[in-house]
Amino acid sequence: KNQVEQSPQSLIILEGKNCTLQCNYTVSPFSNLRWYKQDTGRGPVSLTIMTFSENTKSNRRYTATLDADTKQSSLHITASQLSDSASYICVVSARQAGTALIFGKGTTLSVSS
Amino acid sequence: KAGVTQTPRYLIKTRGQQVTLSCSPISGHRSVSWYQQTPGQGLQFLFEYFSETQRNKGNFPGRFSGRQFSNSRSEMNVSTLELGDSALYLCASSASTPRSEKLFFGSGTQLSVL
């Protein structure tokens, strides 16, 4: 069964600190993996999209990594800011008929001062 | 370039009623997909439209339906509302298929069923 599991479920860090969010998936055949940031009451915003051949992708202070062999991805946030407080959702796309987007339930990050 | 616009932003309905939600995609995008988001289940795919045709459908009952117009604007309808339909309904647009293209989400319609 295609699944995307994210950990931790929630996280609290101090402003300026780094953190890493995890995403494990069992989606096959794999097409791409995406990370989205969702602020409270808003729609998700794309951070990165990685295909099978990409190991790392950065978007400002966000760096995503992908290990297609172990089916794991991580999102590293550097020098966190209060505005990073949000839900981070990992989405895996399957290369098959149909839309086949499998969503993780997200990690809620709270950055405090 | 204007983003994805969803209306209304908030809706309160009672059980048994029906509701219609609207989504205007980014100009030039032909694919519109709809999602239901609840605290317990997270984001779940409802359906996707491309050039006025439903291309894919998620695992939701027939009470959930949609359509797309020639200008790519899309509507979603939920009939005979149930308490469990309370959720944030998001639409997203993309140039072609959501599977390979970057998705642009609207801010959603928060539906409360009483």
C-alpha cells in the first residue's frame, strides 16, 4: 500500500536553531517527492520537488534530501525564524495512471523566541 | 500574475444542505484538482479536471462532484451534507498533470457543517 509517514508529528524549537523533519514513503513506482509549507488558514506552498535522480535541493534556508534507495527524505531548516512556524507536508507522486499523489499528515513546527 | 482564488473563504451549513465551492486557477493553467483537509486525515485527493473533463477521482462518495468550465474555472459541489464533511477544501492548479507539475494551491474554503 502506498503510504507516506512523517516524523515527528510536532516540534518546538527556539528561533535561530536548526531542525530536520523526516519523511518515509512506500510509494512505487516513484515519480517525485515534494515538500510543502502550510501556514495556518492558508493553502500549502511548494518548497521543493525532487525526482529520483536528485539527492539534494535547496530553497533559501530549506534544504531537502532524498535517498531513493531507503525511500527516505528529510527537510532541514537552517537558522529558523518565527515565520517558519507552520505545517510541513511531504507528498510523494507515483508514476502510474491517475493523479496518484500520496500525502503525509505533516509535521507542525513551532518556532518560539 | 494572480494566484489561485477560492470563494467563499468560509461557509456554515446545516446537515442535509448542499454547497458549491468555486476555484479560479492561475491564468494559463488547465488542470484543477480538489482536496479535502481535516486534522485527522490530512490532505486527501478528491478529483482533478483538465480541459473540462474529469481526469481522475479519489475515493469519496458520489455526493462529492465537480465540473470545470471552458475558462478553466472549476466548481465543487457537495450534496446532502454530513457533519463529517466539515473540513478545509483546497483547490490547486497546474499547467498539466498534478503528478509531475508543481501545484499552486488556493487559500481554501473552510466549511463547517452543523
